[in-house]
Amino acid sequence: MTCKEARETLGGRLESSVSKEQWAAFEAHMTVCRECDRRLRQTESIRRMLRRCCNRLGAPQSLRSRIALALPHRAA
């Protein structure tokens, strides 16, 4: 796997579109490429920080109600 492919795989992981085979190749690349490993650790650190920050925040009930009303209703 090249560094470019590793960056694409990391982006795909964030979107949950990476196969097990792709991820295995990515992990193997991380063992030999310090720059990609650094990028992975940095990305994971940012994701953890965003989860901590964003999970504490919630939309006001009035906004959630307006959004729910604006969503198209689907027949069951």
C-alpha cells in the first residue's frame, strides 16, 4: 500500500466504507511508515476530542422539534 492509498483508506474509515482487507493492508502499512502512523494517531486524537466535546452539546428542544417537523414522513 502506498501513502496515498493509506490516506484514502483513512478517509474511507471515517466514512465506514473500508473493507476488512483494505484495513489489514492499511495496518500493515502503518508498521513501516512513520508519517502515515503519525497521521493516523493525529486523526484518532481529533476524533476523540470531537466526540468528547460534541457529545456534551445538544440542540435545544425547539430546534429538534422544527427539524422533526421538516423531515419528510415515510409510510410504514
